[in-house]
Amino acid sequence: MTAPPDARAERFVRELAELKIPDPAAARATLWLRLGGLLMAAGLVLGALAFPFAHATDNSLAQGDALAIGLGGIAAAVVGGALFLRYSLTGFLRFWLARQSYDLDRLGERLTPPAPAPAPQGEPRHAVTPHPGPAPR
């Protein structure tokens, strides 16, 4: 019978903690994740602010500047979105891979029969007597 899901989840978390594998780039990944979110938000704000600036004047030079700011904001939002997506998926996929490894290990333990007990000393294994010499021709 299988263990209840709560016990399996607790055992999984406990065994994962026992591995004690530090992530050397955890702080860097968090920095890139936050930077991606910040770039995405700043790009959206710049893009939204550029529209009224471009329409507030009849001067084509000022409108060109506002359009350049707007396009820069859109580019920043796209790059920030890509960074945010990449680093947020990294954390999820790392956990998913650890979970798959754990589940496959448990499946292997269930499907593999237990090892046979060693034969006592002095007795041939599997009740087969060794052949004294080469086979007759």
C-alpha cells in the first residue's frame, strides 16, 4: 500500500534537505529575476508616458523624442519580460527535475525485487555442483 500524500511530501522535503546542495547562484538568480520585473514595469510605464508626450505638441522634434522613449520602453519591457520568464522558470524546472528524480527512484525501489540472501558458506549456490573438467566430446 502506498503512503498517504502528506507523508510522501514530507519525506520528499526531508530528503531534499538532507542532500544539502547549496545553489551558488541563488542570489544572482534572484537579482536577475527582480531586475527583469523592474525592467518590465519600467518599460510599460515609459511606453505609457510617451503616448501623451507625443500627442501634447505639434513640434515634430519633440514627438520624435517621445516616440524614441516609447520604443525604448517597449524594448525594455520585452527584455525584462524575457529575463523574468527565464529565471522564474529556472526555479520551477529545478524543483520539477528534483521531483521527477525522486519519483523515479521510488518507482525503481518498488519494481526491483529484493536482493537474495547470500548462500551459506560451503554450499554451492543455486544447488548446482561445479563440473570437474571439460565437457566430453
